[in-house]
Amino acid sequence: MKKIFFSFIWFLVLRIYPVFSQQVTITSPQAGVSFNISEKIHFDVQVGGIPSFSPAYFHVTNELTGYRKLKLGYNPNNIYAPGNNVIAGGNNTLQITLRDNGGSCNWNAMYIKPNSTGSLLLTPYILAVGGIGNEWKTISIPLSDFQGVDWTALAYLEFPYSANAENFNIDFSEIKFTGGTTPFIWFGEGKTDNKHDGFGGPGQLVASLVPASFPSVYAEKVEFYANGVKVGEDAFPPYSCSFFPADTGVLVLSAGLKLNTGDIYWSEPCSVNVHAPVYNNDFAVHITQPTNNQSFYTTNTITFSALTEGIPVPESDYLLVTNNMTGYRKLKLGYSPVSIYGTYVNAVAGGNNKMEITLKDVNGGGTNWSRIMLKPNGVGNLSLAPYINAGGGIGNEWKTIVIPLADFDPAINFSSLQLLEFPYSADAGNFQLAIKSIIFTGGSSPFLYFGDTKTDNKHDGYGGTGQLVANLIQANNSGDYVEKVEFYLDNQKIGQDLSFPYQTILSGMTLGAYQLKAFAFSHNGLIAESEAINIIVELPPVAASPLNVHPTSPLNNTQYYSPVDLTLNAEVSGEVLPGPNYLRVINNQSGYRKLKLGYTPGNIYEPAQNVIAGGNHTLEIVLKDFNNTVDWSKIRIRPMGIGSLNLAAYWATAQPLENGWKKISIPLSHFDPAIDFTAINHIEFPYSASAPAFEMGIASIKFVGGSAPFIWFGEGKTNNPHDGLNGPGQLLATLVDGNAGLVQAQKVSFFDHDVLLGIDSIKPYSFTYINVPSGLRKLTAIVHDNHGAVRTSDTIQVLIVESLPPTAMMLTITFDTVPTYADIDKAKLRYNKDFAYSFTLDDGYRCAYKNAFMLLNGGYVAGNNTTYPGLFYTDGCGNDIPFKGGLAIYSKGASGNDIHVNSNSYINWNELQTMISAGWNVFNHSLQHASGTGTEYVYQIVENTRYIKEKTGYVTRHFVVPSGDQNYVAPAFANGMLSVYANNASYLGFPNGLVVNNALNYSNFTFYKRFLYDTYYDTTNIFQPIQNAANLSVNGNHVWYSDFTHRVDFGSYGGSLNFPLFAWYMQWVERHYGKSGADNIWMAPMQEVYEYLYVRDHTPMTASRTGNVMRVIIDRSQLPDSLLKYALSFVVNSDANITSVVLSQPGTITWRGNTPIKLINMEWNNNLLKHSSGDVSEDAKNTKGTLSKSENRELPDEMDVAIANPVDDYLQVINRTGLKIHQLIVHNMLGEKVLTLFSPNDLTLNAIHTRGLKQGMYFVVLQFDNGSAIIRKILKN
């Protein structure tokens, strides 16, 4: 009573105070309607005569396919910075107000990606507001639905993000973060200066800002009230809100229209009733379908059914039709209530395409449905049996059968329907049927022919001649009955049913978990509530495709540095591509069997064809051996049944085609001469001469070689007659569609952490991942085939890091525009030359400086009073580089004197230093050029290294064998040499040079050098080997070739070249391959070439590009710190020109950037040390028996080390250097270790046991903790 009184007072207040207006009308709900308190009320208002304002909004369009997006920043000047904290104050929801102009947007392909992170589909949020059309609606997205987004540093939104959504035309007027104390307005409400990229470029959408429009007087908003309490507001038409009632009783609804002038216009009030559930323990409703925790796929249609008990379901009026006579009898049921033939109706208006009949068999079964027919307008003769059986039969319960109108006689015009002959008994015997309803459905306007409110149909069921007996039975619902059942999904009403069986249909469900409930309402106001049922909707399983997809780039476990764009590439294998139609021939029996293949359809034997008209002279057959079981030695071909030509030889030389097909060619001259090829009517092929079981395909048979090829079979001609029926003496042959079994890739999808990045449907499959987020990225590709099956690739892990580690350096290349393509790779040889050539002068004669150096580098040669300009090649970038060589130096004569001091024959140390400064290499050639019996190999190697360094500062790490003594090789590698060179046929590069296209094996590297001397070579033959190396270096092949001699002086010396011949040779090389010629030679000494190749093969690189900037990361962690030069050349293939190249490391760079193939050369100072002070370097740890260390370390004073010599049973070492001895090693004269001590203490050094050593000479190596070493020779008694 109090509630009614309050409502009455509120009604009076509304009537006294506000201004009511015909311009504000409540259109829903209708006055007097009752609601359950748990039922949401939809409150709609119509405003007339007053315009609404138009807010400022972004208009976003797309008319292209593919993946495209709008990046919408917050800052007015920069999309990407700064980051904004949008959750300050506790905001937890993203709200977007938008509209879909025309309602055609494919929301299933529309996403939002904050800071380009994640990929949240918008469909569930669009569906939650009932879809979006031309009106403004606000969707709400909980921030918890996103993954991995840092909401405290949000710079931009990728919204809308179209995943191939194709054409759309949408607007959004507001984006804001809400739920906390301080909403954050990203866009809208006066904030419209956001920076964006909506310019329609590659991967972009088109976006334009439409300013707000305000008429002089406009509707600002409509506020909705229930019993004086505001329950919602809406600023845009159509004005509506939804709410749950707060209490039971009379609910007075009103709406106030607020104008921009401050005026308020109120609607007339509308009163509705809200009642609490009235429960009765005898009245219940149960959900029968689905069952609790049942799972469905998003593609399923779900039947939601409920069963009531305790109160009867309402009875319906129905037509009771009885037959107890034989013969053909029928009921004519018109639509008109006046005459069976009086009215024609259109039952298919709105697109209806099926008829639904609800009926039951009153006798509980036994009706002969195969003899019950249905004849609309008396036309046709449709049996009901299939439709009854499809529903599991019919007993004494109501069931609905569905008949597609397409199943009826096409002569029936359902748009002009007058009557139904139903039931039509074709002597069906006794039956009694009840017909509850006949309705046409499937379109937008179902048409009720009979039933429910339409039961006044005129009929002829009077039991006369040929008639059945029909009576309308009216329902008796005098007591309480079930009035309706309502169905709820997550507390939202989704449907209701007024008649038994109670059900509704769910379709188009999205991924998620849902709760279902049903409420039953009785006529007298009782309510029953069902138990809750939980269901799960999952993505349907997808069949595994037979195809495989393999990511090809980036490579697994590679590393890139931010910012970076990655191009993801994938290859698909296993496709079964479209092929020709072919004849499949099977043999599964023994003996002689054959296929006769005619030409003319319908007759194998006539007419005959002239297959050599125009001069054809060869028979070509395209074949396939499906199981590789054909014994071709027993397969023959017999035109006109003549001859016996075996196919084995032709199959062995067949031309391979795609997908396992092969083409054999048989000259007609190989056939029996009795065959007349001007009159051929059939060919016996294949002819099996007792061949084992086989399965063969024949794609084509044609005669070729002349002006008019004659196609016997295939290539569109497949109507040939044949006898392939598997009868006696026959094979089995069937024509097969070449597209049968077709498996092709339709598209490849690319993912990061299972989040879709993009799709490509055109080979080669690729996607550019823009601005890849930092961290570990897990990339996969999925191939989708033409059957809807998919297969996922292996995962490729890529690490995106923010900064370079000290072991890496970055090459930054800037192009003049964003390239369509840009690929980079290391050049096989420095400066991208075709071949490398090295020249060495052995023994260190002075003519190397006076003559060779002056000739190559440029200078005066006194021997012929000539000044030479030098010989050059270029670096490919316009800079000249002089030819350079190498010197194999030994330091002392047999008596121990320094041969490079006060000598006219040998180069002196100052001259050598000059050549070193000019880029020439020095090789260790032993201390005294000793060889043979008695040679102290280790001493010769180690002491020469030490001595050359003492004189020049140059550390030799490459060894040239003196006098060909191969006993030097093992000690050389054991004592710090990286490579050994000699005129030895077993070495790499013999005789034509070493191919260096791929990575080399640098362990114990030996390289051949040709020996030049003028008693064998002259101007007719000296150039031939290098010419051969140049000729081999084509089509991507690269060769390294090497020569050596001893002297290049005036006069004749053994094992040498006289200078005129040497000069002629070098000038010939420059003229053909240097700057004056093809400029395709890299003329450099052996160490320089070796080091380039080593660096090339030990510097993993990754390249990435963002816009017009390419970043190349070069990993130097595998390089030692002891190389003489660190250099690389890069080849860039791009359609854009290079404008700048920058290296993050000190060094020199030259580049050529305006040619189709671009070139970058760089050389850097390798300041990356592999160890800290006091540690042994990695190369020292990993090189067996290393005696010499890096030039970066100072040797201790040898006077501070004393070793008692000769040695008896104990070795005594006195160490006064102040350095700790890290390791003591004793070598025999062959360089083999015979004793090793790690970190010996002073006590140990005083008495090192040597009784196990044989008598003879040994070397003692002391390695100190700073990496330096001292070597002493001892005599063991």
C-alpha cells in the first residue's frame, strides 16, 4: 500500500512541475505491461522536432583488402611518445562510442591493439550492445581482457585494426578510460588534436576528423527516470537505456529531454508493474537441453529446451481428422473462413521457403505414412513418410515436421495458394490425426495458414464421397496453465516460447563460458525458476592439413635490436597441384594384357587417322608410375597391334616433369616398318608382357616434329574409346579428373605468441611485422589449405633487445626512400671481387723492396732507371688500391748472424717496416731456413716469431714451409701459426685455386702456392693459371689463387723470375683484371685474404628494416683479438639508393649506393678483447701448444728467468719477473708436449722431475699470467 501511495504522489509531482511535450514520447515499454523483478527493462524514447548535436568524430574508411590499421596517438605532435598513464585513479574499462555507417562492417575481422600489443577482437563487445548500425553506441571493454599492455605508458592505439575486413565506413566520437575516480579522455569531449597516420599509405586506413556541429537549439541528451530515480541517459538518437528494476510494485517511467538552452521537456509518464516471483512447490521448470557443462563449437546451433511440471501446458485448438474407410480420400483445407476456393494467399512473401506442420497421431502410432500425401492447390503428390521418419516417427504427442518448398512439384505457385489437400489418403487405411498448425517459415514474415489464432479455415471434412471426417476441437483451459517460458543467457533474456515444446535456438555464439536459465510463468501468476546450466563454447577443431609450412626468415634463435621491422617469410611444401586429366591404367593380373586406345569417340577401330601429316616424326607420351612398381622392360607399345617396342630405354632417359610425371620421346623410325602412320585407328598401350602389378597414368599421347602436332589423347582430347574393362586379356582403365585430390595452400597466417599478426594469400608468403615489441618473440605460421584444414609450423624464437652488447656492432644504412625490397649479404670476397690473387716472395731478398714493391706500390727502380706509377684495382667505390704481396722471412743465417743487417742481398728491417706499413704481409719462414735431419723445428718457428717482432713489432701468425720440409707443419700449428703455405699438391687450392663460396674449415689450414721461375715460365704461359682462375670465377663462383717466387731481380737466379718478366706479368694482370681491365681481382697477400674469409665466416649477422633505415647487427663474439685486419664487404640489392652508411664502431667505410647492386666496404679496429687483464685469452685456451701470444701483451725481461742447463734428473727454474707462471710446458724437437705443469709454485719450480725424458734437446715454454711467454732450449743428459 505504501508503494502504491508513493507512486501516486510521484505521479502528482510530475503532473504539477514539469512541462510535458508531444516532442518526447516513451515508445517502450507500453503502459500496464508487467515485468518480473529479475527482468531487464528496455526503455526507449522518441524525440520529434528538435535536432540533436553532432559530436566531433573520426571518419574511418577502408576500400582495400589485407591488414590495415589506424594508429591513433594521444600527443598532438608524435604518435609514439610520450606514454600516458590511463589507469591513474583506478580506471579499469575502455569505452568507445562509435557507429557503423550502413551497418556493413565485418566486426569478426576488426581488432584493437594498444601500443601494438595483443590483438583483441571487437565482436563480443559489439554483440553485447545488440550490434551497431547507423546510430551511436558505446561499447565497454574491461582492461583485464587485454594481454601484456602497460596501461601506465600508453602512447597510441591501433584502432580500428582491420584483419582483412575489406570495405567499411565507421565513425568514432569518443575513446575514454573509466571506472576510477578520474576518467582519462583519449579522444572526444573537446580532445580532438590526436596525431594519427590515417593517410591511406601501405598498411594504413583513411581517417579524417569531422568537427562537431551544433544547431542554435539542439537536444543535449535524454535522461531516463524510474520513480524519480535516474536510471540512464543517452546523448544520441535513438535514445534508449536498459535497467533492472530496483523493487516490485508500480514503476512510473519518465524521460526528460535537456536542450542546450537549459530547457527541459518531459514525456508523459508511463506506469508498468513489477512483480516478485510467485513460487509454488508443485510448479517447476527444468532445462532438458543442453546438459550441464556441455561443450559446443562456435559453429554449432544450440537448442535450448525446457520442460514444465506441476501445471498443465495450455491446450490448443486443433483439427481432428479421422478415416475408417478404404480407398483414396482427402481433406480440402482452404484459407478463407467462407469458402474453400474463396481466397488466394501469398505464403512465400518475405522469402519463406519451408512449410512446418505440427501434428500428432491420436492412436499412438500405426498410421501408414507412406500413403499419406500433401497436395497444395491439389497439385503434386508429396508423401509425408520421409519427413515423419526424419523426426523419429510420431505418436500421441505434438511434433513439428519441416518440408522444404523445393521438395514440392515445381508447378505449385505458393504465391497464389488457395487450399491444401491434406491429409490425402492413398488407401492408407484407418487413422486419426490431430493437426495443430500449418505455417510457412524461413523468410522475414512467417505466414500462418492454420493454427493458434487462425482456426476458422473452411474445409470439406464431412465424410462424403472421397472425403475424410474433420472436426475443430477447441481447447479447454479453464484452470491454471503454463502461459510462457522465458530463456536467459547470462541473465539476459534471449527468447520465449508460448507453446509446448518450449525451446529457443542459440546460434552465432562466440568463444566463452555461459550460464543458462529458464523461467516458467503460469496464467495465474505463478513463476518457476530452473536450475542454472553452464555451457562452454569453443573453437571447432580443424583438420590437420597434409601440407607443411616452414618459416624461412627470420632464423631461429636470432637476435635483433629495437626498433625493428621484421619480414616474416614462410614456404609451403606438400601441395598437390592441379594436373592434367589422365587415364589411370591398372594391372592386377598376370599374363599378357593390353589396353586398346582408339581415337574417334564410340569406335576403337575407325576411322583411321594420318598422324604424320605436316611431317611429324616423333611420338611423345607423358606418363606417371604411381607406385614405382612398373617393370618397363615388360611394357610395350603397338600401334595398330603391330610390332613389339619395349619402353625401358625410353623411360630411363625420360624428361622429368612436375608432380612425378615424365615425358618419353620415341622416334617413329624405331617402330616396326610395317606400321602405316598415315592410317592409325588404335594404339595398344600399355601392352603388358606378363609385367607384375602396376598402376600407371597416361596424361597425353601426341605425334610431334612437324608443322601440325597430332594429339591422340590428352590436352583437352579425352573422349577416346578404349577396352579397359579388366576382361580377359584386358587392363583396367578409367579417366581421372586431374584436380581430384587437389591440395593447395589458400593462405598463410603469421602469429606472435599465438596472436594473429597478418595473412598472406599470394606466394611467396610473407608479412612485415612493424615495430616488433622487445623481448622474446615466439613466431609461428599456419597454412590453410583448400579443404579448410590447417597445419602449424615449428616455433621460431627471436629476441628483440633494446641495446647492443659489447660483442656486437651495428651498421646503419639509410635509403633515399622506403624501398620495395632491400636485401643484404656479406660479399664472398672483399670489395665483392670475383677472385683473389696472392703473390709471395720467399726468403726476404732485397729485390722484394727495391723492385717488386716499387713496381706494385709505385716508385723508382734503379735497375732499369724507371719510375713506376703503381698497379691498382679499385674498392668498387671509386678508390684505387695498389697491388700488395707478402714476404716469407727468415731472420738469421746458419751461423746465427742477422742477415737483414748490413746486407745488400736481403731486405733490411727498415725497408721491411716500410712494406708492412703499406699493407704487405710478413710470413714466418723459420729462423734460419733450416730443414731436414737435425732441424730444431719448434725453435726455428718460435724464435723467428720472437725475433721479427723484436725488430718490427709485427707478429707472424702464418708460416711458409722452407725447402718443402713437411716436418714443420705440426710444430707450426702447435706454436701459434694459423695457416701453413707451401708448393705442395696435397694442400688446399691445388692446382686451380681454392673455391671460397662457402665457409671454410680453418683447423690446420694449409694452402697451395704455385712456384714461378723463369727457366720454365715466359710471356707465353706465365699468365695461364691466373687466367684459368679468373675464368672459373663466374656465375657466383669465387676462387682464391696464389703464386710465389724467390727473387725478382735483374739477371738470372735459380728458382726466381727476372724482373722484366715479373713486371710484364704484373702489368698483364693489372691490364686484364685490375683497374685498367675488368677490375674484378682482389690482389692481396695470403694473410689478408685468410683473415677476410675468417671474419666473413665467424660473424653472424641479422638485418632488419624500419621504413627507409636498415640496421645490420654483426656479432663479433667469435673473433679473436689477434687478427691483423678486421674487414667485411656487403652487397645490397635494393630499388632505393643509399644516402648514408654509419658504423657503431670506429673504422673506415666506403660505399656505392646508386647502382642496382650496391656495395659497402668497412674495416674496423677490433677493440673487443676476449679477456680482462690477467686472464688467458680464449685462443690461448683453445690452441694446443700455443707458444706465442697476442701482440697486445709485453714480454717479461728474459734476464729475469734462469733455467739450469743441461738438465739431469730435475729441472730448476728461477723466476724473478714478478709475474706468476700460469703454465710450464716441455716440447720435444717435433713440437710434441712431453710435460705440462699448471700454476707451479716456487717449491715445484726448484725440482721438476725429468727422469722420464730421453736424452736430447727440448724446449721449455713458460706462460705467464698476463698471457706472455718465454721459450728456452735445454739439453737433457
